[in-house]
Amino acid sequence: MEKMKEYIKNNKRIVISGVVVIVLLVAGGIWFAVQSGSHKDTEPKQTEQIEQKQKKIEKEVKLDEIKPLIDKEIIKGIKDYEREKGAKVDLKKLVSVDDSIVEKVEIDDSKIDSSKEGKYEVIYTITLKGDGLNTFLKKNKDVKLTFDTNADEIIVKVKTTVSIKNKKQANEETKQSNKDDKVKETVTNNNQQVAENKPNTENSSSQSSSSSKPSGGNNNSSNNKPSSNNSISNSDNSNTNTKPKEPVHEHSYDIYVPEKSHTEEREVPVTVHEAQYEIIDDWYECNHCHARFDLEEDCFIHCGDVCGCGWSYKVDREFTGWKEIIEYQKQNVKVVDEEAYYMCSCGARL
């Protein structure tokens, strides 16, 4: 015991350095054990989140559920349509999308038979880009979607209908409206003619009454006859002057008018891939002799007492993969000013 005390007394610097090294080693071991334990606990959760983000979502939704995207002009032209029997039905030309959010739209209109009247089902399969859609939703808090969007790819199926009708059925509302307008016009014309004829009838009756006053007996009856005949003739004239009804125009929507659009520069979300690395080894190195040390304290003592130089902290990294990052870049985007439509020769649109 006395020899140990004497040794410690004579070699204080060596003993203190050894104690410091032991303390640092113990503290480093505890820290490493805690960090590795916490890393093991969090790693499965992170893996689970990544797997959940990468999965594909497929869902069948109603037309009203994608209406918020239609209102914001992310998707346009998906709705119920009516077409005349025998008319060409090309739904693809009527659909336009924002390609920064919508990857593609597939249309299944195989059930439509334009040669037969009826109501036919059409299925739109819309593939949405998860990153682009979620970035759009973050910037537009007023847009609320009822289906899950937490995926790299969201596929929604929407059912609509195309009604094939004959000319009578397709233009029934338009015809009825035209008929109502024509009836109103005819009634107005008749009322005007009756109003114009009323003074003539009153004049004829006043003339007969005035002529009947001064004369008596037979003259009164003879003077009244012409006046009644005049009123009848005026009534007949009003009937003969009524114009015959013109034939009602029947719309034929067989003129296709393509959409009108232009391009403008907008900031759109773009996916950028960033390299990811993991630190697999790190150490402290003497700048003179390049000796490697795990602890900075050891390197400090070596460089100060042996080489008399500085030291560097160095790291070995390993490539682990790519990470997708959304950045906004300016691009020329197609903007639809007016959707494509079918038109009648008179200018009426369907």
C-alpha cells in the first residue's frame, strides 16, 4: 500500500492521465449503448413509415368526392354527358389535367353503343402523384378530400354516365323552351291586335247608337245592322291577320369545337433526388504522422507530447440510397380557357 502511494506520488501526471482515459472510456461506452438502443427502437418505426408512404392506394369514389379538384381545375371534363343517337362520342378530347399532380387518366367507355338509345356507364381511372397532390393540399387548405392521400401513387376510379338519346329526347328541354317563348310571342301579338281592334268596335257601336237616336222605328233597326256587320268583319279581319306559327328549329349538335388554351409560366412542384449517406466510422488523426485515435483526448496528448502538431477529425461514409425532395421550379403550364364542346349550326351549345 505504501509502495502504491509512493508510486502515485512520484507519477501523478501518468496516474491522472490514466484515470481521465478510463473515465472517458466508461462514459463513451455508456453513451454508445444508449444511442444504439434508441436507434434500434426508432428504426422499425421509420421503416414502417417509409413502407406505408411507398404503398399504392386504389379506391373507388363518387364524382362529388373529386369535385374539389375539378373546382380548382386540377381535373376538367369529367362529368355526365348527353349525346344524340349516332353522334360520335370522344371523351378523351374533353378531359384536361394539371400534369404536375395528375399522372394519367384512363377512360373505359367500352359499354357505350351510340347506335342505341340508353344510359351507359363510363369509368375514369385517375392516377394522382402523391407528392404533387399533398404539396398542393398543403398550399390550399380549403381543399378537403375524403379519400386517403398518404401514398406515392393514388389511383381513384370515378363512374359517370353518357346518355344516348334521339333528337326529340336530346332537345326536349330546348324545344319546350322554344315552344313556351313562341306561345308567349303569339299571345302578345294577339293581344296587341285585339287592343288595336277594340277602338274600331267601340266606334261602330257608338255610331249605331247615335244614328238610332234621331231616327225612330224601322230606321233604328236598319242602322244597327250595318254596325254589327262592321264589328263582325273587324273581328274576322283580326283573325285573318294572325300570322301562322313558324316551324320550331330542332338542334343538331354535330359540330365539334376544340378547346381553347394557352401556356403560361407557373411554379410547379418537381421531384428532385438527393443522395443519402450513413457514417460507418469516425476518428481523430495526427496531421504529422497520421496516427489514428478513437478519442480526441488521446490524439491531443499524442500531438502535444510526441509530434508537436495539430490533428483532424475524419469520417468514413457509406451511400445508402436516394431521397425524393419536392422543389418548386418555373415551367410552362397549359391553361384551358374554354373546354371543348359540341355545337348546333344555330350557335347553341350542348
